[in-house]
Amino acid sequence: MKDLDIELGGVTLRLCPERAAFRPAEGELLVADVHIGKAAAFRRAGRAMPPGTTRRELERIDALVARLGARRLTLLGDLFHDEVEPDSPTARTFSRWLLDRSDLEVTLVRGNHDRHAVEFIERLELRAVAEPLRRNGLVYRHHPEGEGPFVAGHVHPGVRLMDGTDRARLPVFWEKEEGLILPAFGQFTGLQVVSGDAGDRMYAVTPSAVLEVPRALCR
């Protein structure tokens, strides 16, 4: 995997192809918009979705924690997509996973979707806080607004790259003057195509690398 290091407010952030950021000095992994339970919500609505999606999302987090040697996991909102029944497969899978990660300090900065799962979140062995959370020079949020320099989620940013007849849609890390917006971590979240303002920087995510792309190629 080819990560990309940037500086945000004097803090080094490592942008990872797995759609997460890492603070090497803190040993802290930053993840936004996992939306656990979204596939189950789709199934309840009658849409065909594969089983085992919660387990696979958690396995992706585990692999990233192991690769980076993270000691702390901070989730920047929308960890859950919808209400989580305590005896549901989603609840059992996540609860077991969290219990087995006692060596990992887990914090959730609550997002708008997490309000549907408040009762379940209150039962979990993690720290859940309202935005903003200030930590060693950065402000953690779900919504990308307010005091910076922030790291946030919510938008699920992506770009449509056009170079002649070649076209591609890719998730991006979107760096604005006020802070950084992470791509959605969850596999069933979709993209919101953004173009940004003059001075913004876009870091496109491919399966194996994070690469800065010129805004002129973004449509």
C-alpha cells in the first residue's frame, strides 16, 4: 500500500488507500462513515444484499490497525447507519469485536446517523462524545464546519476524473482551508462528487495508493 503524508495545522497525517487517516505521532487511526448495518437496512427494505457485511467492515479495520500499529481508533461519526436491535446479528458481531479489542482505545464522535442507535451505543465499551472533540492540535468532527483545523466526514467525497476519453469515479480525501474531509470508510456508502474551491486539494484513493490529483481533471 502506498500511503501519502500531508501536514494539517502542523500535524502529520498519513492518508491511506483503505480510506482512513493515521496520526503517526499519536498512533491514532481516524475513520469516518462506516455505516454498519446499512446492508441490513437495505435487506429490510427488500433489496438483495450479501450477508456478513458487518464482519467484513470490522476485518478491514483490524487489517488497517495491524498494518499501521495503531493504538487508538477514533471514529468520526456515522459508525452505525440505523437502529441496532440488541439481539440482532449486527449487534452481536460488533459487540464481540469490541470486547476482543480491549488493547485499542476506541472513541466515537457521534454523527447524525448514530442518533438512531443511541441505546445500543450507550451499552458499548467505548467512549462516545458529541462533536467537536479537540485533540492535540486538531478538531475532530462529523460535520465539516466550524473551528479548525478539523478532520471530519459526513460528505462521502469523490471526484469524477476526466482525461480525454478516460473517465473514473474515485473517493477522495478533500483538503480545504478549514480542514480535511475523509472519504467514507464503509463499502455501501456511495460517493458525492465534489469539485472544491480554488486552493482546495484532492487526494484520490485507488485500491493500492493515495495520489494527489489536479483539480483541472475533476469534473
